[in-house]
Amino acid sequence: MADTPKAELWKAAKHPRMRPWIAVAAEMPASVATHALWGSSAGAGAGLTLAGALLTAATWWAGKGTSEGRRLHATLSTAAGTGYLVVATAVGPFDPALASTLAIGGATAAASWNVRQALRVNPDAKTAEKGAAETGLLVKSLGKAKAALRGEPKVEPNKVTAPYQLAGGELTNADLGNRLHNIASELGISPNAIRIVADPDNASQGEFVFVPKDMLTDGAPYPGPSAPGGCITEPIVIGIYEDGEPEQFWYPADEEARRNATHYLVAGMNGSAKTTGTVYAVIEALSRHNAIVWACDPVKGMQSLGPLLPHLDWAEMTMAGANAMIDALPQVITARADELGRHGFKNWTPEAFKKLGMPYMIVVFEEAAKLFRDGSEIEPLVEQARSAGISIEISLQRPSASTMPTDVREQLGGVRCYGVKGATTADMALPDDVRDAGARPEAWENRKPGYNYLVAPGVDEERYAMKARHWDPISDDAIRDVLANCPQTPAGTTTTIAAGEAYANRTVYMPGADLKTINRRETVMSKDEDEAAREELLERQINREINEAVGGDAEADTDADAEAEIPPVTAVWQFAEQEQATEKTLEQAEAELMAMLDEFRGRQLDQVGPKDFQPYGKEGRIGRSRAWISARLNDLADAGIHLEDTDEPGVYTLLYPALAAA
């Protein structure tokens, strides 16, 4: 609906430029009223004069914060207005000379204020303001939120740094991180070209960092180990950041730098080149004189570990081998921590290697999702290993709760995040504040192999959201040439003894050996071979538990007299050759076990255990492993017919069901 004339008049009257004219027009009725009241009073005239002087002085005082010209203009206008009112009160407003003065002088004063207001508005500035409102970065991209630049942007080659100020309570740095795609779209650059560096002391301030051109596109050739023959406490360098600085991190603790020993998560979708980054990290560790590496990859095997094999202290490429390594690690952790504590070390240091011959250990689990799905117990390792001078690196494609226990993920203090499939995976891999600062690994997925974000103790936090790229891949022959000049560090007595039988029986790969000569069973196992390996592992675990429970070797008779004569043989056992060489069926093994229980009853034995069956186990009369025998004896004890549990682990009371029936 169109405005009425009355509304239009009221709108015009409220316009700022009408105010000086209204003030001049108001002088006439005001002077008529004062003349009628006080025209003949000398005291009233003196009072009006004093009031005008005070108002003029107040105007001068109030204009202190404005420009000098505006202050003087306002003061003179006030003096003229109050002066007219005093004279008109005494003489009368209708005096021809006075009325002319009001008309001419008042119009001039009002017009001067209109001119001043017109000149105060800069058309160019208004146009710029309008443009900023329509296309400006902080207005369009951030919606109606109040934000502004705190100063002039700093322009460098391929880098612009712009400090910003947020209105308190209306916007946060996390909100800015969520709107990076809007800002990038407006500027026509990649979301990865924008970073947010929040002010740690003021949540309403920070800096935008714009890097329009990706300087990592061309990559960088591998320069070789960063500290050959040096100490493992020196940084591990695996690539470069977008500003040309080295991408580096640390494994061991450093008391002076207040840095803890660290476990690492390596996340990235297939084709993101996370394995290549791990290879460079392993080469860096192997090039130091006081570090060793254990590694397993039950999926890609020699594809990832091939050229490293002769230099790894222990390498496994099957699930059974990986589980054997995982089974050995708790004993290794305990033994190393105990030895370090015995000599006064709270953490592993280079001095521990000099005194104890104990190198720093890095354990790499490639394609770890398969290990977690298989039920491998890695959680206790990451909880306990750091103080024992061991860092664990776990590599997988997606660190979700379905592929990796969240308790394990919580213990991984460092992250190398390569390209991932989607923001959800990126949120799982990277801390919230790094995501808020602009880290977007989902932007390139696997289209830029080697690109990654590094989050780790000791790394400048401003670099957490800065893109990096590891060195260009090199050939297997080049890796062998690099490692040929690296030291071969022994694991040390404490580690080797604690690792036990699995470590002693590990495959040792010789430098220069052709990978095609490696036994296929070391990388690929049939279902039957894998089952046999699992039984061997279970047997070792049972033996270890029994030995710990009885305080020594469960098979050794600690009360035996070494000088006593050997008692005469009471029974002679004969074994057919085919029974020793061929594994019996389940029914045959069950029958032999029950027959032996009857024979033990004939010997009037009160108690039996797995140790009584060991000479007749897998290669003997029963044809099954000790693990199988232990499990079957436990089942019989649960049934309560032939055996009964005792308070001593691995020992059962032999029952006599036939006599009880009689």
C-alpha cells in the first residue's frame, strides 16, 4: 500500500537533515512564550543569558572527542541560538530587524549543517561498503555473523595472512572451520588452501591463512636418511610441508622438551600412499644406531615389507606370525620396563642403550584392521609399551569402532592422516580442533597420494592443519641401497629372552637374498597350517600360564633327588611308526586319551595333568597337541565323571567311575 501524504510528511520530518531546520523554526514560538513571560523582568533576562552561556560551554566540552571543525561549528551554532532567544525575550520576536535576522541567519546556520552532513558521507566508501556487504568474505561467507579484519592482511609469495575479530558470543572458531567450503567457493580456491590459526589466548581472534597455489603438486625427491648413524631421539623426517619446511616427528620421550613417547595412528584410504610414508619412517628408524623395528603385514606381506626384511629385527607376513609377535610383546614390555626401572630409568633414553644394550623399539602393524577383526589383543600393548621404550604404529584405512577398538584409538597420541573417504572418517582420525582449523583430508581422497596431515607431540600446533607430502616413492632396489649402509642393531638380551620361543624361531632374512627364494609358507599359509600355528601359540600360552602359576617349570620335579637311582620300569609302551607320523582323527585321539586314563587308574594315580600326557602328544600315541589335550582334560573336569578340578592350575583329581558304579 502506498504511503499517505501525512505519512510521507512525517517520514520527511524525521530525516536527519530536517533537524537543523526544525531547531531554527522552533526559535519563533519559544521566543514568543519567553517574551510574554519574562519580557519585562531583568532577573529573567539575566537568567536566560547565564543559561545560554552554560549551554554553549557544555557544547564545547561535549565536542572534545570530535574533530576541531565540528566542535567549533556546534559551539557557534549553540551560542547563536541562545543569543537570539535572550534578545527576542527582551525586545520581542516580531521586531522587523530581529525577525529578519532569524530568517536569514537561521536558514544559513541550518543549511551549513546540511552541507556538513552531505560532505561527511564518502560516496566511494559507501560503494565499497555496499560491495563488501554483497561480496565481502566475512559478510557473504559467514552469513549475518559479525566478523571483521583486525588489520591489514600480510601478503607474501603464495600466502596471505588476514587477522580477524569475531563478535563475542556470536561466532566461534569452530563455526569458521565449518564454513571453510563457503569461503573457498567465494574465493574460487580449494578448501585445503585455507587454514584457521586460532589465538590461544583469545577465543574471538585468530588468523586466516590463504595459500592459493598448491606448492606440493610436483612433489620432492627422496634426499636419503636425515640422520644416518644418529640417535633415534633426533626427528624422523618423511617429507615436506607446503611452505617447504621438513615434515618431522618423534618416537621416544624427551624430558627436556617435555615430550612423551608416542604411539601413532596411520589412517588413509586405499591408494593414499600411507604405506609409502610408513616405509620412509621405518627407514629413518633403521638408519639410527640405537633403534630396532618389528613389523607385520598379514595382508600385503612382501609387497610392503619386501626390501625391508633383512633389516627388520622381526618381520611377520601371516596372521599366525603376527599373533605370535603380539603374544610375545607383553612379556617383552614387562621385562624391558623392569630392567629400565632396576637401573633408575623412568623412560627409555639413549643412556639406557649405552648401559643396558637395550635399543628403542618401534612396532609397526600394517593393515591392522585384519588383526582387530581376528581378535588380536593389542589394547594392553598400547597402554603399557611407552615407558618400556616401545612405540607402536597402527595403520589401517578407517579407524571406526567396527574395525578398531576405541580404547586403542584413545592411546594413540600421534596421527598421520592421508586422504580419506568422507568427512566422517576424517573426524575419526583427526582431533576436533585440527578439523576446526581447516584440515580436510577428504577433499583429495586418494587423488593426491602422499598428502597428509601430521599431529604429534613436539610438532608446532600451527602445523597440525597444514598440508604435507612425503617424499616421492623410490624403488625396492633404491631402498636396499639406502639400508645397506645402515647399522644392524641387536635387540639386546632383555628383549630376546623375554620374546621367547616365537622370537627364537622367527625367520631371519639375509641381506641381498632374492625375495623369490623365500619359503612360501613364510608369507602364505594354508588353512591347516594356520590352524596348526594357532594350536602352537595356544600351547605356548598355556605352558606360560601354568609355569607362572606353579612358580617355575610345571614339568620339572623340583623335589627330585639327583643322586637317587632310577626306579625300575613298570610298563613298556610300544608305538607304531605310522601312529607317530600321522595325526589321528578326533575319535581316535579321544579313545587313546580315555584308554590312558584307565591305565593311570591301573597305576593307582591320584592326580594327573597335561604333563603326564606330553610324551604321547602330537607326535605320539594320542596324535594331538598339548593344547588340545589341555582343553579336553578341562572338559572332562567340567563333566565331573573322569576328572575333577583342584586348586592347582593344570592338575586334576583322577576319578574312578567304574569302582563307584560297582
